[in-house]
Amino acid sequence: MIPRPKPERFRLRRTMIFMSAQKPGLIKDAYIYGVDSIMLDLEDAVAENQKDAARFSLYHALKTIDYGDTEVIVRINGLDTPHWQEDIRVCVAGGADGIRIAKCESANDVRTVEAAVEAAEREFGVEVGRTLLMAALESPKGILNAYEICAASDRMFGVAISGGDFRKCMQTTFQRDGIDMVTARGMMLMAARAAGIQCFDTVFTNLDDAEGFEAEVRQNKAMGFDGKSLINPKQIRLVHEVFAPTEKEVIQAEKIVRAYREQSAAGVGVFTVDGKMIDIAFIPGAERTLRLARACGMYEGDLV
Amino acid sequence: MKNAVGREIPDFLLVNGKEVYQGKNYMDGKYIQKASPRTRRYEKPQESKIVETLADALRQCGARDGMTFSFHHHLRDGDFVVNMVMKAAIEELGLKDLTIAATSLGNAHDPIADYIEQGKVIGIQTSGIRGRMGEVVSAGKLKTPAIIRSHGGRPRAIEGGEVHIDIAFVAAPTSDCVGNCRGIGGKSNCGSMGYAMTDAKYADHVVVVTDCLVDFPNMPASVEAIDVDAVVVVDSIGNPKKIASAAARISQNPRDLMMAENVAHVIASTPYFKEGFSFQTGVGGPSLAANLFLEKYMDERGIKMGWAIGGICGPMVELLKKGKVGKVIDVQDFDLDAVNSINQTPNHFEMSASQYANPANKGAFVNKLDFVVLAALEVDTDFNVNVLTGSDGVLRGAPGGHPDTAAGSKCCIIVTPLIRGRMATVCEHVVTVTTPGDCVDVVVTDYGIAVNPLRPDLIECLDKAGIKHVPIEELKEKAYSLVGRPDDLEWEDKVVAVLEARDGTILDVVRKIKPYTV
Amino acid sequence: MEILKPAMAGTLESSDAQVTVEPGEGGVTLELHSSVMNQYGRQIKATVLETLERLGVDNVRVTVVDKGALDCTLKARVECAVYRSCDMSQANIPWGGVIR
């Protein structure tokens, strides 16, 4: 049994890769790719008549495999299926870091899952509140209810959009400039920021279209996403590169954090760095940049 | 008697001057007496040496029971010739007690397994042994132990008379009516014919088998008419699709790319990586991808590769055409890009197996090689490599040029995933030693890099370049923690194969496996 | 647990194992085929028998076709096959109890 560290609500989640819970051969060394989160899937990747087998595989995969620093989330089946309750029991018993609620449409969905998670934590002697939650929005209703979903629980760490199902509902198809999803992405981002949680973009399924993938990833970064869902390890490298801060940004962030700490120790709350006015509002962003820089191997200092 | 890599070699093998392996360069400075074949004189002019069938050719060469026939493996998994010749010899001429001395045998040669079981073929000498043949030999059905040699060891053994070839069969993509052969210009092209050259010079009889007869003279000839007794024209010498694959594509697998990038980083950190350096690579996923990353370092430092050798494929030809490598010297071609380039693209030359890797001549190409990147089935904590037997103990691989390039090169890098399915690549003791640990310098896996303690100079290079590395024991423990510590294989006493080191001493033996039953 | 009817779990894909359980003839009978038989046969047998014992199954005929599955996969397949044979595999599994 590999004891897992306590899940962190706010951590680096640039890349979140889907893996079928039924493919142990692939799961056992997923972490060597350096992905931030692994999402073990009990939902679409598992055939209807194999849901039971997938749970047994999942339990043992959670208990025996060493994931290093990589987070482990499980995507459970929707609340409209007969599977979700047992899915939650096995996730909590196995010690998953978090649960991804597929097809989430309302705060009530989140609360329903949360109640079942808490019951499972009590049943299996897991610290109550340990298991985190995230919601996958896959329909217009889900997007419209995004804020209430994001704010529905202290366990919520993030929200993601699932493009495939969403585009079908919206009667559109993948567009290279992203116009098919821009409203949904924007609304979800706003909801996530207002509620103070992270936001992730959907998977890019055409593995042969490297240009299109890069364009979408750059747009994701420009819109302010925290990370992206992936379906293949060869997508990891580009996302980490694009989401890495530039050297200029890192140097700037270092200056800001260092200056702030010196100044506030001297009792000063507002000051200038390189001619720009800096106050405490800038610090979380600068510290986030440094943490990101450290994860990318760009920063080795001790400010964060 | 125990040899220098700690393997127990049965005394019954140490006869006629055969010694156990005693370390790298043991035979340096000793003398070798070269053998001479007994060949027929064809003084009377003949317009053509073409005979109707393989059976006719066999009869003309006086084929008898107990003979040794040789073959080359340039047609790889697409070869038809070995099977055709053995069928003619055994079924048409009714011969038995034959020995096959091939440069390598593989998946195309399953029918030979039947002849082994029937006792018609009693000896196998080869580099590679795979498929059904491997299983049958592992099960102890071959009358005499198979002899496994590297690409460099084989010409040494032939030149020194340890192997006497009665009839050499040379599959030739093109031949003229008197036996001048080339590896291009036909319908089953293989490019280089380097592995056939020693056989043609040292066998008593030579029969060329071709499916494309061309006008005389077929020049420049890789195998010359002056060495050829007979020419047989058949419908097809092999399946072109399996001889030379369509251009070898660089792997997209992120694991392979990650390891390849580390390999290139290691190479670039050594002092041998300078203008005019030399390089050889295999064709496995991570090995080939290393070419890509190496090119980046070459561009960054503004240096060019002086020369490359080995089995050659598309990506190396690309480098040649881009002017990033000075010369390519080729003993075997793996894909169509390489086949179409040899002797056509300026500075793409052919060489024989002896020029490539023979340790008993006055200096083969491997002696001047800077870097070689190789794969492995297993590597143990003494850095011994196994490329012959699976960890289930069954014969399924080939030393090839592995031991030769490892011994000759200044920096030998093994690149391999730490585990394959449930088989740990890095292990306590390899099942069979095919390349001794004192020739292996660096092991790059997807879980980390290990450097042989015999190379403190390389350890310093990696440290200076900030490349993390760990003791090889740590990689072994990681492997076992993932797949479980395997049980030791159990063996019967019978020796089914003898592994010769490149200098002719005995490196290891393979015994008959005792399978586990529930 | 009692094996009420034949049931199977797992596939023949690489790194997986296909486990079939059937009502026994008194005692535990194991038929094992594995792509890594010589190196791991003994350990696979031990894992399968230990899992059955943990589930309280003492009367079964089990067949395992292993393609290099790790212990965690073998356990999962044996457990799932046993629970399927009693039609109990869909809910209320004792995670952390006899499943561990």
C-alpha cells in the first residue's frame, strides 16, 4: 500500500490526462510523463457491462501504484446511471484525491455527490472533507448554472468543459478559431474566477493535427485557463511549454515578491517596481507564477 | 570452468584450443592462421553458369550428408532462400546431418524447425535465432549445441578455419549469368551485401540464387563471379515488403522520445562529441529517435558528424543528404530509403562484415567508433547485456553487432524501457551474457540513467552537464518493485546453445529450460 | 463465498489476465497459463489462491490465462469473477475489507 499525501485544493493542474481504469498496463507508469493530474475513467472509457470489473481494477490501482507527485482524480458515471453510488464508495475507499462529476448541471448535483462522498468517508474511516470534487459541464444548462455549481461546496477545486457532448447540444462542430465554444468557455471562466476555483478546457481529439492543437492551447492560455484535459501523453509537452511563464515574467514575479516582503516588513503597503505601482493585490499572481516556474524547472529560489 | 563474467562453462566445450572468455582485448597481439578453401578450377571458358534448379546446383557442387551450408540475412524476414535451399537438399536430394551456418536466422525460417525435429538439420551456427526455430532449439531438439556468434565473430571464425563452409548460398537481388551480384537493381532489393562477402571468399563452393538476371557484367559487384560456381534463377528470392520496410518513421511515442532526448543529452556531454565524431545507432524506437535530438545538439554547437556505420536506414541517409554527416559506411540496409541510397548517393559506401566488426583482422571500423546506441532485452547490475534469450529462457534474439560495437566504441549507450509488460529489463543477473559489462558504459531507461562505475570519466561528464543518474541497483530495485521479483529460471544440464565472444572464447551457454508447472 | 454459476472477468490483452470461475468439485482447482510462466508462475498461483482464501472461497474450479498482469490486476480479476458468479458485483462491495 502506497500512502498518498493529503489532496491539495489549489495545486498545479496544467495537464490532466484521461486513462481508462480498465487498462492497468498503461496506468502503472503514467506518472513518469510528468503530467500534473491523472483522471482514471469509470465513465465513457468503460463499457456498460464492465463497470463492475473497472471498480475492482480501480481499487487496486489506487492502492498499489506509486503515482509520485501526480494527483489522481476519478471520473464517475453520471447521476442518471445506476453506477454512481458504488463508484463513489470505491473512490473514497481507494483513496482517490478527487472525484470528477460528469454531466454536472446544478448545485444540487454537486450536493448530492458531496453527501454520498461524506457518507463514504465515514463508512471507510477516511478523514471527512479529504476527497475533493470537480465538475464537468457538458450541456448549456450546466454552463448557465456554472457559478452556483462552482460555489456549491468547499470541496470543489475546479470546473471543466467537455466539448464533445457540448458541441452536439449546441448543434455545432469543432471550429479552428474556437468560436463554437467561446461563449461557454468565457462563462465558465467567469464563474470559476468569481467562485475562486480553477478552470480547465476540453480535450483536443485530433492527434494528427499538431498545428490545431497548438493554436487551441495558446488560446486557452490567453483566455486564462489553468490547464487542459488530454487524451494522449504526446500532448503533455506542448501544454507545459505554452503554460510556462516567460523568463521575463519569472524575473518580474521574483522582483515583486521580494520587494513586497521587504517593504511590508518595513510597514510599507504600496511601492513601485520598475516604475509600476505594486500592492498586495499583485502578490498571489506573482507567487503563482513562481510556483509554476518551479514546476517547469525555471526557478530554483526559495521565495515560494 | 568459470569465465571472466562469472559464467560456468562446461569442460566438454573447452577442446581443440577453445578457451573461456577472459576479458576485452584478450587476443590482442596473438596470430591467426587463415584457412583456404578448396575450390574448383574453371579454366575452360563457359558462357554461363546458370543451372535449372537448386537441386542441380547442389549436385554440381557435390552436396553430401554432413555438409555445412551458409546463408546471409540481407533479406531479413522476407527471405525465401534458406527454406528453398534446405527443402531442395533434404527433400529432393534426401540429404541429412546438415549444418546451417547463417549470418542470422529469424521469423522467416520456421520451416527449418521441422527439419531440426526430423533430425535432418543437426547443427545451427548463427547470430539470430527466433520464432519456432528458437523454441525448438531451446527445447533441446537440435542434435548439437547451436553456436551463436556476433557479426564480427563470424568472419573471424570463417577466416580462421573454425567454420568450414562447404557450400555458400548467396541470395542476390541481381546477378549476371556468371555470378556477379549486386544488392540493387532488381525486384527484391536489399542494398548492401556486406554479410555475404566473407562466405564468397572462403567457402569451397558458392551458389548464387537470384530472381533478376541482368546483363553481363553486373558491376560493381558485391560478390564476384570469380568466386561463384553456379547461378540459379528462381521466381522470387523474397518478399520485398519484409526485406526493406517503407521508410523507417521516427517514433511518436512520448516515452521513446523522452529516452531519446536523454541519450542525445548524454552524448553531447562527453568530450567525444566534437567536429567529425562518429556514430552508430540501431533501428528500435528510442534508438532511431536519438538521431533527431542529436541533430539539434549538432546544430547548436555547429558541428558535423564525420562518419556513421552500421545497419543504415532513412534518417541517417537524410543526414547525409543534408550534409550533416560526411560518410556513411553500410553493412546492411533496413528500409527503402537506405537501399536506394547505397552506392548512389555520394559518400554512401558498402562494407563487408569483416571490415565492419571482425576483431581478428588489423582494425575494423568499430575500433574507431565514438558512439553506439543499442537496445537490450536485459541488462544486469554488472552491466552485462542479454540480447539473445527472453527472460523466460527461450531463444528469441541475436547478438548481431552488439558485442562488437560495444567493445570497439568509446561510449556505448544502451537505451531501453525499464520494464516490458511484466519483464524487468534491468535485473540481478541476465539469463545469457551476450555483451560483457566491461564494454557497456551507460544505460538510459524511462525511469533513470545509470553509468558503469568502470567509467568515472563519464560520470564526471554527466555531473558537469547536470544530467541526473543513479546506481544501477536502484533501477533494478525499481523494476522489481513494479513487477515483482521473478523466480530464478530452472535448467536441465543439456547445453542447447553456446555463445561465443567476438574473439572466439566462450562467453556463456544456454541450457534446456525446465518449465514451471503449477 | 459460494460459486453459484460460471463467471469471467478480464481480457486477453497484454498486461491483463482472463479469470474464469466455475462451481468446484470439492476443493480449489487451478489451471494456469501465463506468458511469463517460468518467472512468475509460482507468484501468480500464490496470488490467486490467497485472493480466493481471503474471499472465503474453498470450492471452485478457476482458470487463469495471464498475459503478464501485475498482482493488483490479478487480484482485481479474481475478485470480480467471484463476485459476478454470485451476482453481487454491482454494489456494496466490502472495499478495504476482504477486498484489499
